[in-house]
Amino acid sequence: MRGLHYAFRILRRWAALTILLAGGLFLAAGTTRITLLRVYVAVFSVLLLVTMLTVSPELARERAHPSEVGADSRARFASGLLFLATVGAAAVDVGRLHQSDSVPFELSIGALTLFAVSLGLQAWAMVVNPFFSPAIRIQSERGHCVVTRGPYRFLRHPGYLAMLLAIPASALAIGSWLALIPATGFCFVIVRRARREDEFLKWNLAGYMDYTERVRGGLCPSFSAVQATAAGLVGLALLVAGFVYTASTNSTADVTLSPSPFDERRAFEDLRQFTELGPRFPGSDMHDWAYLLIHLSLLGAGVDVHNVSFDGFEASTPVGKIQMTNVVAKIQAAQPDTIILGGHYDTKRLKMRFVGANDGGSSTAFLIEMAHVLAHRRNRFTYWVVLFDGEEALETWSVWDGLYGSRHFVQSLTADQRKKMRAMINVDMIGDRHLHIHRETHSDPQLSNLIFSEAQDLDYGRYFLERPLSVDDDHMPFVHAGIPAVDLISLDYGPLNLYWHTPLDTVGKCSPISLGIVGGVLLGALDDLESGRAAKPALASLMVQ
Ligand SMILES: [Zn+2]
């Protein structure tokens, strides 16, 4: 009965801690829908339960209520606070701020594994060390002696090492770089505390001095020079393997495209041509050539000359007032219901020479080819192909700096035009040879479903990933205006995102096959919308009103 009673108490305590942590983190994030956060909470909670159940009741009592405060209790408080700051900041970053939530998925999974292994190490240390107290003190009432078993054979402070690994890993497992700042503070406090504890035990615990002679490693296991070199080499090999792996995942090179009217070769020629113009940010030399070339290309694609127009405006930017110009091609149909296909043609203004083959070039080329296909067939819906200017921030991304063209476009719509907008589909960075389009979380779920299920049907499912990702892009002004919109973006670009907004964003990093995959999927989805095949109850609202 006593055992049962104890287990019940443990479970109650565990449930309370789990609810507090989960509630706090989801509240900080402002949503429960972030997969990595959910997985982190689940892993944390399971390992917490395992630890609580394996630790002896005596130690559990000591840990809950140490009979003395012990030396350095301030550090204990500080480390607890910094742990909360780390996971809290990570949750706020991935859920609300999106300031640094660009941790690659593979790295998050690696960090989560490291987190789990570290907590495992901590549990192991707690099981073999009955004196694993949060207070630095000699537990003479419990016969305190030196523990040399388990992980204590290799290092003197396995518990602190576990924490040094687990807390920074938490930041990355949840997906935030920013949270590494409090995590670094945490590590600093722990290293100081470990040193302090070592000194304390040397002078106060019989046999500890001898033990420090035998086990030389305090926070990191002591190895011979050969062992250390071998470990270093293995680490390096893993790093290189990881780099090569991210560089080679989701390559579209070996794909045979399903037949589609979308001509990926012609689109790729356009991508090359626009990239060759060089930097095309608003105010640059080639910017005006870019939109004139778009105009000519749309006419060449077969759009009626009366239906291609410039939508010029003056934007207030952090670098002053700048003239910007969207290009709009209207492909009329009998029905006034309108679908907007959009994307940006400007490139990011950088000090380095940035030509944006993928970021700017791919969306431009893709939309011109879509206009070509749509202008050469009878459509049920009216299509507006819109090439936005000023998607990129002129300085630093914010609500005021970025999305100039799409914000202006949506503001200028008349009430009557808005009523006819059935859907907006935005494309960005879809030329990447390694295509990973995630479900963008601000996007209309029904529209996403339609496109993602089309990708499955065409056997391109491995390029359209279910993992949610939130991105601010040219679809956002439409989302805010209540128009169903979706963003198709392959955001991770190159190993460790090395090609994004750098001079490495060149034609060689792009592939016609990637454009062809997205083109095939989009045309398939539009066919479903046009033919009414997609008019299941969920999509009825997109079809007729
Ligand atoms: Zn960009």
C-alpha cells in the first residue's frame, strides 16, 4: 500500500510539472500547433516520469526538500530561472516573434536526440548516486560518501554535464537560435557551480580528494590523447556527413516529370535571363529593365497587350521614398471569379552582389510560364498573374519594411474586385534543386490540402512536406484581407541555408525540374478547381459564393 501511495504521489507531482511546463510553453508560443514544441514537451515529460520513478524515495525527498539550503543556493535559483528563460524564449520565438526560428529541421532533430540522451545520463547519475542533491552540502545524516560507480567512473560531474548539453539542445530542439543566449548564461552558471562544488567536496567529504586524483575529468570525461583525437575525428566526420546529407536531400535531379503543359525548359531560360540582369532591387540600375522585360515576356507568352499593366507607386522605406512597380497580367474568362497567381521579381538589396536566381528569379520565370499556359487555353476562371515589386526588405525585415508590392496591391483593390477573388497562390524560391515545400501555417488550409494532395497524386509527395512552417510572404496582405491564400516556398536553401540572401544564389543552384514539379502540381490543382472535382464540401466556398 505504501508503494502504491508513493507511486500515486509521484504521478501527481509529475502531472502537475508537465501541465505547468506544457501550459507555460504553449502560452508563450501563443499556439499549440508547433510540432517541434509539442514533441519537445512530450519527450521532456516522458523522461521526467522515467527519472522520477527510478530515483529512490529517499533521494526524491532530499531533492524536494533539502534539509539545509547548502552553499551556493543563489546559483541554483539562477540556473532554474535561466532554464525557464531558455525554453520560454524559444517558444516565444517560434510561436510569435519569428526572429531566429530558422534552425534547420535536421539540426532540431539532432538536438532533440542530444537532449534525450543528456536526460538519460542525468537519470543514470541519479540512480547510482543516492546523494544527488540540488543543495551543495554534506548529507551526513544519510551517510554521505564518495560515489564511484556508473558514469562517476569517467567524470566527477555527469549531472552537470548532462545539463550543459540538455539546455542549449532545448533551444535548438524547439527551433530557436535566439534562445541560445539564456542557454549560454545557464551554462556559465553551471560551470561555476560545478567548480564550486568540487572545491567544497574536496575539503569537506572524506575520500573525495583521492577520487579527484583517480578520475581527473570534472565536467568532461578524461581521455588519453589518442582517444581524444579519435573522438575529434569521428565528430568531424559526422559534421561533414551531415553537411553532405543536407546538401543532397530532396534533390529533384533524378525525377521524370509527369506530362504537363508547363514547359520547365522555357521557364528556366527566363530564370537565366532575369538572373543575368544582375541585382534588381528597387532603385538599382537593372530594376526598371526587369519590369520592362517582364512586360515584354508576358506579351510574348500570349497575354493580350491591353491586359498587361504596370501598377506603379511610391513606397516609403527606411532608405527614403522609392518608386516601385508591380506588373499585372489579366487573363479573362467568362466567369468573373478570379484567381491570383503571385510572386516577387525584386531581389534583396545587399552590399554584396546578389543576383537572386532562386529568390526573385524563380518566381518571375515560373509566373511568366504560367501566364503562357493559361493564355493559350480556355479557362473557367479569370486569372491575374501578378509580379510583385519590393517583397524584400530594403534594410531589415519588419511590418513596415518588406512586402511593399503586395501590400500596395491589396490596398488598391476595389470592394467589387475583392468580392471576386476566390484564391491567391504565391510562389517563392521554388527553383531550388533541393525542393522542400512545407505547409505554410498562415495559408488557407483547404487550398493547401488541394495542392498537397495534388502533389501526392503526381508522386511528388516527397517535395511537399507536411511539417508546418510559418513564413511572412506576399500572400500575407491577402490573408489579412480575408482572401484565401497559400504560399508555396522552399525556404531552406543550400546546406545550412548558405545560399539564402548570399552571392551563392546563382543559376547553378536551381533546376528546371523543380520549376516543372511545382508547375505540374499547380496546374493539376487549378484543373481540379476549374472542373469542380475539388468541389467537395470543404472547397465549395472557393468555388461559388
Ligand atoms: Zn529573399
